[in-house]
Amino acid sequence: MQDFIYQSAPMRVVFGAGTLRQLPDELSRLGVVNALVLATPRQKDLVAGIRAMIGERFAGVFTGAVMHTPVEATERAMETVREVRADCVVAIGGGSTTGLGKAIALRTDLPQIVLPTSYAGSEMTPVVGQTSGGIKTTQSSPKILPEIVIYDVDLTMTMPPGLSATSGINAIAHAVEALYARDRNPVISLMAQEGIRTLAQALPRICIQPDDRAARTDALYGAWLSGICLGAVGMALHHKLCHTLGGTFDLPHAETHTIVLPHAAAYNRDAAPEAMARVARAIGAEDAAEGLYDLAVAVGAKTALKDIGMAETDIDRITDLVTQNPYYNPRPVTRDGVRALLVDAYEGRRPVRR
């Protein structure tokens, strides 16, 4: 067994069905007086319910969260933070809203309560990715980590099957990379394998029957485990590719992860054989890369970058950006290798062993 260091995050997690009702108690736990709610316009009914629930502690709402957390959106939110004298942010939604809350916390150190409505997993990490000038960069700080996360299965029940599928595979990507991270450890590896297994079993059930409460519960549990993995160990080539594609071309976050993941796994197939074997076992496949691709097909997700807005002429630019400042990866990151990966992902080819 390799030597390792394990440190758990100082965070409170409330998991279950109907747990949104515990929000007032959690605000009291933090001593909050003026809570700013971060949401999207389509969540107006949920925001209204929260306003009634927390009463005078509702300081206001900001609905301008944007995918990939552009700094311009954060600056607009900061104006509202100052205007309402917020002493806490309550983020409701997926990765965009959570990312905005984390960006605010980085600037202010305000406490955060997150109410996830997707399987993004970023609520479990001390990392925020921000986009400026078409370039997405990540930053880590203890200030970024939310203080409390309330997982309420009821908040995920109306998530469309297509979004559920790609959001869930996005979560799987966090766990896959944790298995071959440079700073991996046995505890996180166990969580990663269980997170992959649970999600891989739940997502097809959700796509067949979206109101399957047991499947929804399993998926949210798997997303929580995968989010812990993302926050505990480092990222590798897969996340570098997705951060670059998303920040530079504003490609949809979850779909980008879903398309790239099988090809990143294929790239690392021979350099991380033990990790790939664990992924394959977790999803019930003979090969991890092929199994991840087949899972995406089974849940009806898109499998080609050309189908979500990337142009073929962008391949070389992304290759250059990824290889100029690469993340750690078990297989050396080379220009030829990354370009071949991107060509396969652009075309949506099944990553068979050659």
C-alpha cells in the first residue's frame, strides 16, 4: 500500500428527504441575521417558500448566476451582497449557483449554506473555477468550502432525465479521477468506487422512471460521495480538458464532462491499470473507458463535442491550452496524445482498445 495523508473537510452535511425544512435551524446554528439567497429565475417558487420559511432573515435574492462563474457575474452579485449587508449566502441550484456562492465567499469569507438541486458535487470542495477573458482558472482556499450542505432528495425529483444523466456522469468523473490522483488515499478510493457504482446503477433507472424516489436517493448519495472525492484529492487531465473547453468556449458543463470522460479514461488506461480496473468493476464493464461511453449512450446523453457547440477548428487551440499548463496526470500529457483524444471526443467515437 502506498503512503498517504488523509484529512477530512470541516463541513456539516444534512442528507435525506424533506431536509429543506431544517434550513431555519441551520441558519440559527451559524447565527445568521441577513441571508442572501442565490438562485435562478426558474426557482422563484422555491425562493418564495424559503422566504416564508426563514422570515426576517431573508435579506434578498440574486438570480444572476452564470455557468463557469465569470468574474463579471460575481461582481454584480457582490453589489447585492453589500446592498443587503448579507452575513451569509444560501445557494440553491447546481454548479453555477454553487460556484457563485463560493466566489462570493472567496472575496468576503461569508458562511455558505448550499442546497443542491443537481449532482454537480462542487458543494463538497474548497475549490472554485472562475472565468475571465475566456480563460477558466481554479483556486483553492478554506474560505471557499461551504459550512453546511443540505441534501434534500425532494429538490432533485423534478430534474429532467437528460440533465440528471449528464449531471450524474459529471459526478462520476470526479470519482474516476480520484482513483488515480497523485494524492489518492484508501478512504477516498473506497468512496470513489462506491460513488461510481451507485450512480451507474441509479442513472438508467431515473431515465426510465424519473420519479423513482429510491433511484433519486441513490444518485444523490453517489453524487455526495463523488463530491467528497473531488474536494479531497487533486484533479488530472479530464478536469483540465473540461475546464478549458468550458471556460474558453462556454460549452455546457455537465455534457462536456460526460463526453470527455470515456476518452480521458482511455488515455490513462495503461498508465493507471488498477484504477481503471476499479472503475470497470464499479460500472459492471470489462473495460472502464468503453463502459463509461456505453453508460452515456444508455442514458441518452450526447457523445460528441461537435454536437454541443465545439468546432473542429478549435481542436488545436484547446490542445495548446491544455498542454501549456497541464494538471498532474498518470500518463504524460503530450500534444499528440491530447490532440488524438480531442479528435475522438469531437467525433464521438467509442474508445475501443487499439
